[in-house]
Amino acid sequence: MRWGAAAGRSMAGKGSPYTHLPFFYSDLFALGYEAVGELDPRLETEKPLERAVPRGRGLLSEGRKVRGVLLWNTWGRVDDARSIIGTAKRLE
């Protein structure tokens, strides 16, 4: 839906940068994840998910720029993830 509106504005001569960040989530009983931004397996993983405990996060980057964040059983951090995408900051 957002792509269509952005394309329509551009065709009407009122284009602006498309800044929408993709977001997806899934829950299965007590397990869940939230994915923000670009999650592409070709990107470098900055912080591997913790395997010993089913809780963690992964930062996917290209160079030093964060492109996507995968939050695994880490609730309430989506806004934090959105704020660091496109920057060189890291989610602590």
C-alpha cells in the first residue's frame, strides 16, 4: 500500500524519499521474533543470536551501516531497532 502511494506522488510530481522500513513478526507460544528493516542472508551479522538461551538479537549490516535488526524473544525494542537502522550505532 505504501509503495503505491509513494509511486502515485512521484508520478504527480510530488515525490519524496521512500523511507518506509519493512516490519514482520511471528509468535509461536512463548517464542517469537520481530524483524525490522532489511534482513538478507548476504548481509554481515554483527551480533550473532545467543544460542544457549532463546533470547537475543542480530544486527545485519553492510560495511558499518546497520540495514536490519532481528529481535528474538526481545520484546519492546522495535522502536530502538528502527532508530539505529541506517546508522553506525549498535543496539545494546
